[in-house]
Amino acid sequence: MNVATVALADLKRTAASPGRRPDGEGSVQVQMDPNLKIGTAKVFAVYGKGGIGKSTTSSNLSVAFSKLGKRVLQIGCDPKHDSTFTLTKKLMPTVIDVLESVDFHAEELRPEDFVWEGYHGVMCVEAGGPPAGTGCGGYVVGQTVKLLKEHHLLEDTDVVIFDVLGDVVCGGFAAPLQHADRALIVTANDFDSIFAMNRIVQAIGAKAKNYRVRLGGVIANRSDATDQIDKFNDRVGLSTLARFPALDAIRQSRLKKATLFEMDPSPEVEAVQQEYLRLAARLWAGTDPIAPAALKDREIFDLLGFD
């Protein structure tokens, strides 16, 4: 049975089930096993507009946690499977790739088939995704966590970071929120990024009704100024945890298959490294949960769209 068939069967069961829908009014989506819990690790899910730099942010944050002495696992949740590219220095096979290779007999897999050690000891997994238009990303996330649990790979982990596909907030790609303690939103200081952030705020609010996840805050990326982010934050009740400027060194690190912690030292690079270390320390210490009030689409245009 392939991934599309399994996902479709799950969707049909969900649609037919009576009673309260557990994941938001009117939702029809792949359901996760309620007994499938990650464990004692602190879990963060990183969201944001497509192309905003979530993978760069996630990878450097993973390294920052590891430099604080934490055992870190980063899970890429994107069919492009390049979340851990700068950590492993190459594109790794996805969980879906390796499951297909054994005809979805998960018991035949070994940890080394789908988990790789990256820079500074960060463990790396690429969940991947179903073929376009044929399945749900929620199934992929669920299978990935299930494999990690079955192989006891989460028991010695301090921090798990889910790096989630673009600004897609359907039930499937909101699935990491069912495992996360805190959701983080990466945004730039522009209208489109903030519009996507508002949609993600709505998704986090929906999941927070039934799961422990709460919004941790905003990470401003590629942003020399933050006036538009600040205006939105003030309106909805958000706060910015860290800011990373539009440095060419950050772009170059991606091209060099390297994290920022591997780049040649300069005052600018060292400042960004320190910001990541400060962010990791702040997240490890714990952030107060935020429950912002998302805006309607027209309200965002009125707030930011006509300056």
C-alpha cells in the first residue's frame, strides 16, 4: 500500500467519524496517533512564508543549541528535502524514499537508513513528502515520528526542531504543531511575509485548542529594519525573539553548504552567531506562551498594505 493510498484511507476515516472534530471546526485531515508522543525533549516547529529562510534559520539554531551542549535532532518537513543541507553537506534520502525502498515495511529499516549526523553532532532527518497531489504531509510527519520512536532515537534527545514547508497551513503541514511545545514564525519586514505570518498564527491558534503547542514568538530574518513587523506585532500581541540582518554572508553560507558557524570570522558573522546563541539560550530557558489575535485579511491590508 503506497503513501497516497494510506493517506486517502485516513482521510475517509476522519470524514466518517462522528462527534467532535479534534483539529478545528470543519477540518478533514490525516489524524495522528494520540499515543505517539516525542517524550521529554523540547520541541520547536519553525514556520514562515516560502523562501523566507526557515531552513537556514533552523540549521543555525540547531547548531547553536548543540554548542550549548544540547543533543539536537532537526527534522525537515518539505518534499524539497534540503532543510539539513548545510548540516550534512548534501541532499539526504527522505523517510518516504527509504520506506518506498522496502515497500513500506518499516520494520526492515535501520536508523542509519534515515538519520544522519551533521555538523557539530546535530542529528538530521528529512521527512520528505508524498508525490504532488496524491497524499497528505501529515502522514509523512506521523511516519517519521513513529520511526524515530520505534528505534528509540528520541530518548537521548534534548531538542527537536521541525522545519516546516512554506506557508502551507493545511491540516497535514500543521501536523508538527501536534508535537511541538513552541511554534516559531520566521518573517521578513514586508507585507507578503507578514500576511503569511498572520495565517500561521491562525493555524497555531487552532491547534492550541487541543494540543500543548503555543506560539513562542517571531524571528525577523533578512531584516535591517523591523517597522512593519513591529506594527503587526503591536496590533496582534506578538513579540520578536531575534533579528537577523540581510547579510551577504548568510546567503553565501547556503551556497557553500555551510552553517554560519563555519564561515570565516568577521564582525558581522560573529554578531549573527551570537544572536543565534542568545536565541537558543532564551528558548531553552523557556518563553512565555503567546495567544495573539490574528487579523482578518482586510485588516492586514488596512494596517500595512496602503502606506
